[in-house]
Amino acid sequence: MIILRLFLVLVTLLLVLSGGMYIFTRDRRYLRFAWQTARFSVFLLLVLALLFVLERCADGLAGDTLISPFLCARIVDTMRHPMHMQ
């Protein structure tokens, strides 16, 4: 969790510095860098969130969590067969 917090602090710092550099220099490459950084950050956070959900589902299938085994089985089944979503 400390790594995630450090990542968020670094991303925020990069975005603020890139925005500041754009304001002072009017060079659009700083905006492009900020946009790429934001896209990468969102992608990485979504991957980590997916891994967190899968971990919770694995615990749910084992009966160790508050998430119902039925819900976890549906999530896993939907991931295996995405065309059969209802």
C-alpha cells in the first residue's frame, strides 16, 4: 500500500510540474507528457483494481470473505466468456 501511495504522490508531482512547465514555456510537449503520464497512471490503477477484485474473489470462493461465492463465480465466469454476459 505504501508503494501505491508513493506512486500517486509521484504522479501528482509530475502532473503539477508538467503543467507548470507548460504555463511558463508554452511548449506543448509538457502537455503531451502530462497526458501520457495520466493515461499510464489510470491504466495501472485499473490493473491493480482488477487484481484486487480477483484476489477478493479467490478468497470468496474459499469462503474467507464477505463477498458471496455466487458473485465471485459470476465475475470469474464473465471474464472467461465475455460474450455470454447478461
